[in-house]
Amino acid sequence: MDLELVTVGTELLLGFTIDTNAAEIGRAVSAVGARVVRRASVGDDVQAIREAVADGLRRTGFVVVTGGLGPTTDDVTKRAVAELFDAPLEVHEEYLRELKDRFARYGRAPMPPSNRSQAEVPRGATVLHNPRGTAPGLLLEGELGAVMLLPGVPLEMRLMVEAHLVPLLERLAGSDPSARRVTRSRTLRTTGITESGLASGIAQVEQKLEDVSLAFLPGWDGVDLRLTAWNLPEERADVVLDRAEAALRPILGEHHYGVDETDLAGVVIDRLRERDLTLAVAESCTGGIVGARLTAMPGASDVFRGAVAAYANEIKIHLLGVPAGLIEAEGAVSEAVARAMAHGVSQACGSSAAVAVTGIAGPAGGTVEKPVGTVWLAATVGALARSRRVHFPGDREEVRHRAAQAALDLLRRLLS
Amino acid sequence: MDLELVTVGTELLLGFTIDTNAAEIGRAVSAVGARVVRRASVGDDVQAIREAVADGLRRTGFVVVTGGLGPTTDDVTKRAVAELFDAPLEVHEEYLRELKDRFARYGRAPMPPSNRSQAEVPRGATVLHNPRGTAPGLLLEGELGAVMLLPGVPLEMRLMVEAHLVPLLERLAGSDPSARRVTRSRTLRTTGITESGLASGIAQVEQKLEDVSLAFLPGWDGVDLRLTAWNLPEERADVVLDRAEAALRPILGEHHYGVDETDLAGVVIDRLRERDLTLAVAESCTGGIVGARLTAMPGASDVFRGAVAAYANEIKIHLLGVPAGLIEAEGAVSEAVARAMAHGVSQACGSSAAVAVTGIAGPAGGTVEKPVGTVWLAATVGALARSRRVHFPGDREEVRHRAAQAALDLLRRLLS
């Protein structure tokens, strides 16, 4: 089942808006075994839209269009597709009532006249309910093929892809789901190892992987390994991914911390919770990133007590009890100070575990011995302690984010 | 000057990769007065690439293609375009030498055989230097029109757009830069006012704006107002934007905090620095976001002393000196506690200014009187103090980010 995608909006062509809808629809479509074979973006222009949709119909017979369904004069998608299907726009009385009701419900009656156009529908089209917005989706079918129009607002689009597009594709694929071929992927997340280290480690297993391709995706959080099963029967795709994951995991070892969207901060919180531990954080160059990431996890309060961003040395001394002489002797970015910060914050917050970061994020502050990117990390869990010196590449933002991830990782490894 | 853009990669169609290159090229092209009239994405498939490029050439005579220039077997862009131009691929000896030199320079000699294909060039094509990668860009010109091939790696693409595409477009536009028409935009950032409040406030001025359109872009940081001057002579575009900004600023008043990419945290740091003040931050529900945003600014250490993320109530009591009885009587999310946190953190860190946030980010913890999204903010500057209760919509992530922005904004307003 091939289809094409047309995203509409002059802002897309000008680059003011990044086309995230196209990626999202691509994922949803391939997950149910259909395939986007081409996508196009055109401006808010009747002729350009009509041509792009006609091109797509000629090639595949099924086109999904997003955007240009709003109430303003530059929203012309409906008109373009109505022209193509030679179907005049008519007021859909039922939808008009629904629209008026909706405005009344939100205390915005009477409905602005401009919204009336949203109840105009090409003759013969099916109206698709939009739970979050005033623009209905539409499905047109004719000799040229089928066109589904969806709103461009990402949240509305997403809900309607689930509610209307995916079920339609499943219906079109036929009654036998086992006959369906899908493309699915799974990401194994790793951190603390380089891309080339990972590549050489798994080279042998990689060659033996059947029906699965591997992509290395290096980023600030580490290197993600994306496994993709291409164009396989649905059940087999999952089996193949499970098998590949099982083959890779022993090699990834401790570097592997989760699958797909898993955040390392969530892994750390879960491990602390399992062991009934509480956590405090001392940050210098990261200034709050470690605390912010941990508290982004719902339920963080079970284990997270607090954090001190000790940016100025006096704060390290007064709030964390780091001896002034230690900072003077070793420097604020040193193993001794990192350890003292971890110890101090755990005392100050009454926690059983702690992690500390101190480093030089740049652009200023580097020296020959401690260039920009130098970071000392320390973690404690009860009487256990571990520390580590790392040197990160990149600018201030990159160094800070990598340092926060490495701090969480040091703690995770100490907890295992 | 119209052109089309074709981005190549099966990963784009599957939605594994978001097409940021397309947006970036759109911005670069419109800034020099040319116009992307359609863009298409196709998979790593010779026929699909050839057809998409041919379609674009038929319509505009100039197509920019990104992606598919790497050394692996699925990189077929060069082959597709060579077929279309009927120009056989030939080894470009000079580039091959350069490539080998480059591998030698990085201690990776001999060059892997797969990279040899990157020195193959369609007969007659101009090789465009790629300062950051091994795939050269190419320019093909013929009866069909012109095609520029650029690598898909965003950093390489970006540098080559500046070095090759923009100068070519400027040359094509002719020798008289004043004859060039461009589309330019400028964003006025606001916070602390709703989209509809802003819209009604500026309705009168909006009607009088000449040659500038206005877009409201609401987000977690506030509502951005994007002014766009469409298709104007280059000099006039800037004049028109200056004039529109001058007309809007008095109406935006205190809600306006910066232009384009300005971060509110940077504005706060600048104001503190100007007045020789130092800052400390107390965070509860935001857990470190405010500190992280402030310390993201290079030079933050001039004014930022430190932050305490007092997640557990005991930390509010022990590190910030909030009276236990106050928390019991008023609740941790209350005006009195927010004020006590600001006062306490300024004492603990020895700062002259402070800001505090305490709220219920959810999903749990809401009550009838204080539902999820309720946040109390307090700020102090010397003897001045201000506090504010707000209620934010959205999930945990949204509430936390909006609360951090509102905290910075409370401090900014107190500083002005």
C-alpha cells in the first residue's frame, strides 16, 4: 500500500516552520505496513496544491494532505481539492450546527463569521471528526483515487491520524493482518562509549543479524543504536527485533541503559526507588540541569530530596561544607572538590545517595591543565563512592548536557 | 527566481529523521530573494530521485538536492542525476587526490575503497568544495536547467549553502542588488500576556502596518509576534520591519522582552549585571530549570551565585530557613512560603536579588483549592519584593517550563 503526502503552507517553504507532521505521519503509516513513497510541500496556493495532489494521485491513488484548513483567507486546501474532484463546496449543515455548539460551549458565541467557511465541504466528501479543533478532516473518493485532508496543527493532526488514517489503512490492507508487511524500529540506548567503540564491539554480531539493519545515532546523551526490521510480516518484525536485541544486549553490557524514549534520569530514579534510597545533587557548571532532569520524571519526589547549584565558590563552602583550603589547593574543578560536594550535599539534604558535578563549560575559564570541557564527577551511595574525570568536546551547551548525562550515568553504574 | 528542493532519504519518508535541512534552505533562499516553490522528499531510489528532480526542472529550471551523496550503496543521488543529464560518472582525479590527502591527514590512510565512489562525478559537473566532509557538492548545468547537489549532513549542508548556493543565487539575481526582492522576518518576543490579549491590544496598529504581515506564535515562553516583510526590495524590507517594530513596541510595553532568539534568562542576567546585583534562586517544582537556564548564558558567573532546588519540605526548612510552622499553616505552595524561600536563598547565598518558585506540576498533588498547575512565585531585589500566583495549563513538563519562564519574568519586571 503506497501513498503520498502533501503538506501545505507557505511557512514550510520559507523555513519558518519545520515539517514535523511529515515525519510523524511517516512513522504512523510505516508502522501499519503502508509506505509514503514521496512527500511534497507547497505554499498556500490553489494551483500548486491541486497539482501536487494530482501528481500524487496519478502515482499512487492515495494522498494525505495536511494544512490549509483554517478559517482565514490563505487557507485554500479545501478549495484546491474540491476543484480537482470537480465537487462544489457546500455548507455541511450538521457540521455547522456542531461548530456553533462548540463555540457556545466555550462561551464564544456567536461564532465569528470567518469560521463558517470551515463547515463548507466538497460535495460527497466524508467529514472526519476533529476532537481538538474547528477544522474538520475530510475524505474524498473518486475516479482519481482517495484524498484525506487533515489539519496542520500538530496535536490535531496526530489525534486524527490515529482516529482516521491508521484505521483506514488497516482496512485497506485487508482483513488478514498476518498478510500485512510492516517496517518497525527499536532503539537501544547506550552511554559512556564512543560510536567507534560500539561499532567494533558489535561488528561480529551485526553481520549475523537477519532482516535487521543497524544505525548508529550519536548524540549528547550517548550513542543510540537503531534496529530496523524492513518490510516484514507484522509478527515476524517483532520476533526479529526481539532476537536482535537479545543478541546485542550482552555486548552492550553496562553501557546500555534503556530502550526507545527511556531517559537515563528515569532509570536512576527507578533504581533508587527499588533500593529505598534518597538522592541529593550538587551541581556547579551544570547549574541545575541534573536536578531539572530528575524532577522532570513524575513521582521523582519519592527519592529526590533536593539539589544545590553551587556556582560561586562561597556557596560550595557555606552550603556544601567544602573546605575553602581544598578549593584553593586543588581548584574548584578537581576530584577532591567533586567528592566533597557529593558528601556535603548528602549531609545537607539528609540523603543516602548523592551525585556531584564540577567542570569548565566555557567559553572562558580553561587552562592548559584543565581545558574547557574538563569535568569532575563524583557519586556516593551509602559508604560507596566513585569519581571520574572526563573531557567533553563541544560548546558550553554541549559540555553542560554531556556532563549532566555522565553524572547520572556514574550514579547508575554505582547503583548496579 | 523560483527553484525547487528535493531532499533524499528513505529515513525522511519513514519519519526517522525530521527534515530540518529543508527549512534551513528555505530560510537561506528567501533571505536573498529567491523562492522555493515546491519541495519534495523521496527515498534512496534512483528512479524516484530522477523523477522528482525532472519534475522540479520542468517547473522552475533550478533544483537543489540534498542527501544521498555518501559512500554507501544506498547513496544513489549522483547516479540518478547523472542519468537524467545523460552524463556518465567518471573519476575526478583532482578530487580523488584531495580525498586521499584528507584521509592521510587524519591518520586514516589508506582511504577505504568505498570512499573512492565519492570522487566519481557526472561528466561536465562542477565540484563544490565540502570543508567538513568527504562528499563533494556538485553543480550540473544543461538543457534541462541547473541542479545543485549538496550533502544531507546538516552541518555540511549549511556551510555549503552559504559558500555555494547563496552566492550563485545572488549572481543569478543580477548585478544590481537593489533590484533584488527579498522576504525577511523579525520576531518580537512577549511573555505574561495571552494571544488574544495581545491580538486585541495591537488590532489598531496591525491594520496600519504597511507591507508587513503579523503572525502570533504562542508557546511555553509566551507569545512571539513574527513580522514578515514579503517580497520587497532588500533595503525597503529592513525599513518596513524597523517601522513596524517601532509602531508595535509601545503597545507591547513591559510584555516585550527581546527580539528573535533572545532568551529571557539572558535579559535578566544583563539587567542584574548593569545594576551590579547578584542573584540566587530557590526552586521547588521546577527542580533546577531556572538555574539551568540562567547558567546556560556565557558569563552567568558575573551575577549568578547559586540555586537551591528544595524539593522536600525539610530542605526548604534546613537550607532556606523557611519556618516549619509556615509550611504547615499555609502549605508549601503558598505566597508566604514563596516569599520565605526567596528571602532564605538570598541569605544563604549572600545575593542581593533572589527569585523563588513553588508549585504543583502534577500529575499528582492537586487539590480543589490548589489544582495541578498552581504556582506561587516571589522575587526580591534589595528591599523590594513582589509575589504572584499563577495557574498554568498543560502537563508536568509544560507547567514546569511555564513556571520557570514566569519566575524569570517576575524578576525582570521587578528590575525595570
